[in-house]
Amino acid sequence: MFVSDCLGINAKGHLTIDEKDTLELAGEYGTPLYVMSETQIRENCRKFRRSFEEHYGGNGMALYASKAFCCKAVCRIAQEEGMGLDVVSAGELYTAESIGFPAERIYFHGNNKTPEELVEALRYGVGTIVVDNITELEVLDQIAASMGKTAGIMFRVKPGVDAHTHDFIRTGQIDSKFGVALETGEAMEAVCRAAELSHVRLTGLHCHIGSQIFDIDPFEEAARVMLRFLAEVRERTGLTLSKLNLGGGFGIKYVPENDPAGLETYMGRVSAVVHGECGRLGLPIPFILIEPGRSVVGDAGITLYRVGAVKTIPGVRTYLSVDGGMTDNPRYALYQARYEALVAARAGEAKTMEVTLAGRCCESGDLIGENMLLQPAAPGDVVAVLSTGAYNYSMASNYNRVPRPPVVLVKGAESRVAVRRETLEDMISHDEL
Ligand SMILES: *Cc1c(COP(=O)(O)O)cnc(C)c1O
């Protein structure tokens, strides 16, 4: 009935997440509040695990793209569920290291890693650095040499595939800041250069075509292009690369109309392409990696707000202002992302009120959504915005010196704080006079 399996309605008619009443959570921890179902996160991880067993005989691994939501507790869950981890910065790496995440299962991404970050990655023994460009390759080889190490690497390749998604989250086309291009020969040049260097060891190739993708076609196309390139690499250099990372980007349901293809369809169709192409090209089946971020944590999270003013402009719209906004969820302001919202106390009732859910920041664009249907709401009501587990906390800011809300993890009937609420003292804690 809801966009996520962890949500329900109890006998009082209140919205629940796992077995917790969201009104009680709002009372206990205050608002605004991010709540995440640990059960749902674990179940999402397990779906990927099971799917690799079924479609690749276990010869593959899902990496959790931690940028979707990076904190110690979630890194720990990913570790316990046997996932690998994608990090894109020293901060994400530091988080992983703080819980002892196994270094060999970490993949370090980014289109402009700093030399300091490369040093950190090598020091921790990160298993694979996904090299974005030839400049980085040269720098990495020198740093590894100076540290007496050899870096395991992959190249990020632009497969030239257009994923039908928002411009800001498309990354597979030639005009992208990420990776080396196939069409121009740049990717082959990078591979050949890596083969000449003695402190990097090229183990495979990577691509990631975008985010919130509903269609399987572009994923199939990217897999086909990448496998053909693996065959070309073998022909040109004699190297048989053993790993292929097909990236993340699997779409999730934010509103009921969203119709993502689903993991089973994705895995079935893409593994058929992998097996078919490898057979045709005479390639051994590579170890397959995928990198889900949004689809691991997105539908596990909700945000609870309390309604302040309700402002009806006759013939125009009704603004419902809440005690959070773009500081905890900038995705509408960034790319008009759509969400479902409901009044937590009357979650099962008909949605008869059309509102613009407005944040509290000094920006007219600070909205959670426009033309949203809600149960009738009044000041003091708790409103839940659904599917906020990905790219909400991780994109949150302190604009207007608004403290970030806490993240509470719910598991069955238990709840605990995974990230504590920032305080006003935190707001000035880095200031100097
Ligand atoms: C962002 C990103 C992902 C995860 O994307 P989702 O849409 O959250 O699944 C995976 N790989 C790379 C390289 C990324 O940049």
C-alpha cells in the first residue's frame, strides 16, 4: 500500500515504520527527524546477495555506494551483510575505517581525488582505486611508488550510453566529467599506459551510467559495450581483466506512479547479456560488481516534520510550512525530486488537501514538493515524507545555521540513535573570533 515495505498503519490509524509508531518516535526524539528501518536496509542488502547467487553463481558482489547515506551504523550493516563499500572521499573512507570495514572490499571513486586522499587510500590498503583519468593514474603510480606499494585499480569508462534520467544525474555520455571515453580512444590509451606502470595493477573496468534509472535497456547496452571493450583490451594488450563493475543507479519508488524495473528483472536481463556476450567473444565471465546506493537505503527512510503555519492563498495554493526543509532534503530544490507525504496520525485516510510543502529557510525554492496530496493537516500535526533514506542526510546542510536532525534506526520494536541531533553549540563550534 505504501512506497516501502517497512511502512504500515497501526490500530490507532498512525503511520508505523517496522513496529514503531511514528508519532511516538516524533515525541521521543523530536522533529525534524530522519527514521530508518534497519530491517529494510538489511533486507535490501540480502536481495542483492541472493541475486548474485542466483544469476552469477556467487561470482560477484554488490558494493554499497555509501554516498547515499554514510554513517558508522550503516557502514557496519553493509559490512555485516557481506557488501563491499564505495567511497568517494577521505571522509567516507575515514567513516569506513572507523568501524574497521575490510579494506580489500572498499572501492575508492571520484573524478578528482586529491593526492592526500590517494595516500590515505593506500595507507588503509583500499582494495581498488577506481581511476578516473590519466593524470590521476600518473599521480597514483608515483604516490604508490613512494610508499612502496602497488595500487589495485580499475578505470572508470564512459560507455557512451544515455540513461534516460535527469540531466544532473546522467553520467554515461561523452559529455560527462566522469571517466575516460571509449569513442575517442582515451580509454584504450589509459589501459595501455597502466600496463606500462609498475605501481598500479589494473584488475578491471568500471562504468556507472546515472541514477534513478527505471529502464533495463541502458544497463544492458552498457554491459554489452563494456564487454566488447574488455575483448578489445585483450586483443590489443594481451591482458584479460578479471573484474567488471557495472555501477549503480537502480531506480526506486518515491511516488506510487514510479515503476522501477526491479532487481530481479535487472539481474536476470543483465546477466543474460554478460553470459551471452562472453560466450560470443570467448571471454571468461568476469567477477561482476554493482554499486547500489539509493536502492539500499532509499526506501528504508522517512522524515518526520511538525507542521507550523498553514497559509492559504485563495485561488493560488496552500503553503504548509514544516520545521525542516532544504537543509535536510535539498532534492526538490536541486532537481524537482518528487515525494509522497502523509499526515502520520491519519495515514490511512483519504488525501483531500493539495499543498505545497514548504521548508523554513530563507529561499523561495526551499520546498519539499508542490501540488502534493495530503490528509487534511493543521498546525502541530506530524507529516511524514517517504523514501528519504538516500541522498537526504548525506546532502543535508547547515544553511541558516539550522542544526541537522538526528537519524534514528528502527529494528522491529526497538529504536536507537545512529546519528545524534546537532545542537546550537555545534553551529558555532568551528567559529573563531
Ligand atoms: C552515485 C554512484 C553510485 C550509486 O548510485 P545510486 O543511484 O545511488 O545507486 C554508484 N557508483 C558510482 C560511481 C556513483 O557515483
